[in-house]
Amino acid sequence: MTINLQSKTLDSLQHLIEVVAQLRNPDGGCPWDLAQTPETLMPYVLEEAYEVVDALQQGDRDHIAEELGDLLLQVVLQSQIFSETDAFDLGDVAQGIADKLIRRHPHVFGDDPAATPEEVRVSWEAIKAAEKGAQGDTTLTAKLARYGRTLSPMMATMKISKKAAKAGFEWETLDGVWEKVEEELGEFRHALKHESTENQAAEFGDVLFSLMQVARWCDIDPVAALQGTNRRFVQRFGLLEQVADKPLDDHSIEELEALWQRAKRVIAGEERDV
């Protein structure tokens, strides 16, 4: 049964590869797909990855399978584009990650012992560090720069600040972190009044970075926190739309605020309905 399942899986993957190759075929392919480059597809890679995460959070298995398929398409399509210049193909991608997994799991594919998740993590980090060292990527600055290039901005901030703190670049107390937040807020306000748009953006980034340090100190996941805020906003906004007796832009800001506060009370269970 396992062999049949593997055969079915390989057949399905081969079918997908062939479909994507036809979409990229200059003779009868899709004009949109033919116009794409690795760079133009980057937003779709990010979008599909986030949609997978959303599907996983929702727990709908059919939706998860669909979104994983959309993400797989991005892997296959990128590989197809690079194969057209003989750079690499999907087989090279699959072989590369398989080799990496074997190399970084010597406790499974070799003789090194690792009995706990923590021991596995330590071993993984040591092997990874050795690999990066072979590539000349040995300094902490190089690692921080890589986080900034390869992770989403919020994730990169947390990773960068944690690594810097581990190296000793850290406040002594949470009060010191809050002082930094206030300092950056003051600089941002000043920039808004007196400086260029470029400097305003830089100072706003500093505010966000300092607030992320508060999250780190308080052991708060900022991504999950912001996702929760987004969900609550949409939920409240939906209730607000339900009770509005005219188009939203015909309400005064005071009326909208009253409806908003009522929606918050309904969600909190302080009122039965709107």
C-alpha cells in the first residue's frame, strides 16, 4: 500500500511539473506565465506562504491542502524558470534539501547521539554554523544581515535583537527599554514637523524596532499579537457595518466611534447583540 501511495504521489508531482512546463512553453503556453520572472513572482511566494499559515490556523484540512498546493506551485514554477537557463531544476532543489536534512540529522542518519529536542537543536545549530563558516559567513554582523535579508521585517527584528542581546548588547531593565521607546517617539514627532519624508520613515522604523524590544522583553509574539488585532478589527468593523443605517461615509466620526464602542462591547459579551 505504501508503494502504491508513493507511486501516486510521484505521478501527481510529475503531472504538475508537466503542466507548469506547458504553461511556460513558448509554443502555445500562457502569456502571463511566460512573462513572469523569479523577481515578479516574489510577492506570490510570500502571499501563498501567509495563506498556508492562515489555513493552518483555521484548521480546515481541505483549505490547507489547497493552499499547500498553491505554495508548491511557486516552488515548481520558480524551478521551471531556472531550468530554462540550465541553472537548476526541481530535481536539484529536492536533492539539495534531502542532502541538507541528512547532513543536519546525524542522530538519525549517522551515529551522533541526540535524545532530546534541545540536543537536536544544539547539534543543528552547530552544523549550520559550520556550513556558514565554510561559506565565509562567520561574524555576528553577517548573520544579522542575513536575517534582515531573508526574514519578514517583524521576524527579522526579533531574531536580530535576540542575537544582539545574547552577545551582551542589551538593556539592564525593562524601564530602559521603555525609555528608548519614548526617545524614539520624540525623534519621530520631531521628524514629522521638521525633516524629510525619508527621515520620517527612518524614525518611524526606529519606533517600531524599539516597541519590538518591549515585546521581546515581555515574551510576546509580535506577529501573533498583530494578527489578533487585525482579526478583532475586522470582527468589530463587521458588526459596525451591520448596524449602520446609512453608508459609513455618511456618518459623523462621533457616530462611527459610538458604533465602534458598541461593537467592542458585543464582542466582549457586555451586550447581547447589535
